[in-house]
Amino acid sequence: MTEHTPFTSDTPPIEIETSPNPQWSVIWMHGLGADGSDFEPIVPELGLPEGLAVRFIFPHAPFRAVTCNGGYVMRAWYDIISLAPDARQVDEAGLLESRALVRHLIDRETARGIPSERIILAGFSQGGAVAYLSALTHPTPLAGIVALSTYIPSARLVTTDVAEANRQIPIFAAHGTDDDVVSLALGEQAVELLHALGLEPEWRTYDMPHSVCMDEITDIGDWLKRLCSRDRVR
């Protein structure tokens, strides 16, 4: 698969460091129409211990026309051509552009001293779809995936490009049972594909719509603490 040249957003990513000299990085992609500030307030709510030095990076998607929204221009990681309760037709070229941007951010972190084995990709809704594709097809091992209220945007791209380096990547996947934007069925389809690929995601559901809730945030924080307590870098 030919990789597209990384594009740049109009605004640099937001960065938050929980302690000096970060040892881990979390690259967190927002949902359709939002921006990097959307999940910035979540960091103190995760309950991470003071000794766990993590750099959170919240990039901004570029502005683009979104077909399923009548061509309205908004921040979007890729164009969505059409949508149904249990399916999405997406622009794969735009999806690959976003994967290239994520890879650029990963390379930027490794250049700053964070090895890929300590980089986590996270995302909500459309951002979670980018996190899934980017992590599962990344050529070097990553630390984990946090996939919230999301789906796998192209099963073909994932199954074709799945990387051996991330065949056992830890995954926290969560969804709202009352989600009327990205249906629970789409989240379940993603988990079924992960199982077919030999992965074992931690799957959680919450009594909520297309959103996040405090119980979910607490569970994400607990999962991150468990993940980062492993010394995976030798």
C-alpha cells in the first residue's frame, strides 16, 4: 500500500505533560466536527499517579467537506460518503492521509525519546477509527489502543495491512448502549474483526449515548495505569 504524504493541520497539537520528562505518550484523536481541545479536560480525570509521566497529544483534524453532512466543511479525519446504522462508506484516501499524520506524530515522539513501545493511540468516534487503523497497521510495536464509541473504518485496509508487530497489542474498546450516532452494532463488528485477527480487546459498554461518562473515564485511567506499569521496554 502506497503511503500518502503527511498533511499538516492548521493548528499545532495541544500537549499536556502529567510530570516532567515523560516516559509515555498518548496520541488522542477527537471526533468528527470537534478539535483537539475536546478531550483535553479528561487528563486530570483519569486519576493517573503523580509518578507516571505521560505526554498527552491532542492533534486537530484538518477542515474538509463531509459528504454525509451535505458537504458541510468541518474538522474531519476523512470524508464519510454515506452512513447506515451498521455500516459506513468512507474515503479511504483521506483515511490514509490521517494515518500518515499519526505516523508523523509517532515519529516525532520517538525523536523526543519515547520509543514506539510506549506510545498509545486513542480516539473517540471518527478519531477512534483512525486510531484503530493506524495502530493495527503500524510497522513497529505500539503500547496500546483506546477506542471509544467507534468502529473499524475499512476492514479491507486493516486485514490487508495488519502488522505482525501489533498482533498482540492491548486494546481498550468501549461503547454506549444508547449510541444513535455510531451504533453499538458497529462497535461490536470491530471487536469481532479484532477477534478474527487473533487480538483480545478489553470490551466495555456503558449506559450512555454517543458520549463519554465518568465510569468510562475511570476505567480508561485504570487500564492506562495497568498498561504503563509493565516495563515493556528493555
